[in-house]
Amino acid sequence: MAKSNMELPDLDTCMERLKLVSKQTTASAVMRWLGLPASTYSNWKRRKSLNYDRVIEGMLRQGVSLDWLFAPNVDLFYPNVSLVVTEQDEVQYAAPSVADTMKALQYVEPIMKKHNVPMTEANHQFMTEAYFKRRGDAMLLDTALQQVALALATAQKATDNK
């Protein structure tokens, strides 16, 4: 198996993040929350390493996003579309379905109306892109600012062309 060049969080960093998400205050309580024996943490501490696979299994059992622990400040790609595997075993991403797009429009159009955003195709596109880039009920700050900057630049061009 090839080693990853990605920097994984050390034991102390993992434990602090796990305490936050689990709302537990002790390492043994976090281990129990992950579904592991309470002694696991002391074993990891003694060995100066941790079994990431055990952490991953526990987080998935708890329904917690892995990127929250392993890449909290990284704007990762989240496909909101169906995977299509071709005959050449290449993975391709299909466009959002009509139903998904309609759902996005139903969500964003009232927001657009509330803020008097013109109902242009470009504005609908910006808003639905933002909708599809969300993570659960949130969006990374960088992603949100990119979308706002794109919208402001487009608005400025429209104003300049008048």
C-alpha cells in the first residue's frame, strides 16, 4: 500500500477534535463514544501512534464527516451528482438531475426575491452553484467568499455596461 503525503493529525490533535465533536471531556469517554475500549487511548499514547482506521470506523458509526477531523480547512470536492462508470473504468460525474436542480431553484428563488436579485439565468446559476457547493447546512468560508466575489464581479460588469 502506498503511503500518503497528506499530513494526518497527530494523537493530541485528533483527541481535541474528537472531544469537540463528541461533547466528551475525557479520552476514555471519547474512546467509548467511538465504540472502542476505554484503554485504547492509553495504548495509542504509549505507542505514540493511533489507528486511524479505528477512528474512521467510529466516526462513521456516529455519522460524523471524516473531513471535519482530517481536513477541516480544506475545500474538498463533494459530488452532488451521480457517478457514472464507463467501460474503461473511468469515473465521470453526471450533471445534477432535473429534480435536484428544481429543488435548488425552489430553495434559492425566495432568497433572490427577498434581496431583489434579478431573476436572470446568470444569477440563477450563481445561486444554484452555491447551493450545490454546500456541506450539509453550511459552506466553507472560502467557498462562500468565492461565490460572493463572482456575483459582485458580474454585477459590476452589468453596471459598467449600462
